[in-house]
Amino acid sequence: MWFEEIFEEYDKEKTNENRFLSRKLNLIRQNNITKSDLSIH
């Protein structure tokens, strides 16, 4: 029974990690877009 709880915890952490990573990626993408916009103008 205990390993299920651990797995759930692990799962939660994984989800948070993924959320964090995708947020980071989005920020980077937005930065790149603004940079390319600036270079165009």
C-alpha cells in the first residue's frame, strides 16, 4: 500500500516539473518572438 502513496507523490512532482518546464519554454518562445520582431523593425 505504501508504494502507491509514494508513486502518487512522485506523479505529482512530475506533473509540477512538466508544468514548470512548459512555462519556461513558453517564456523562451515569447522572448524569441519579441527579439525577432525587434530585429525586423
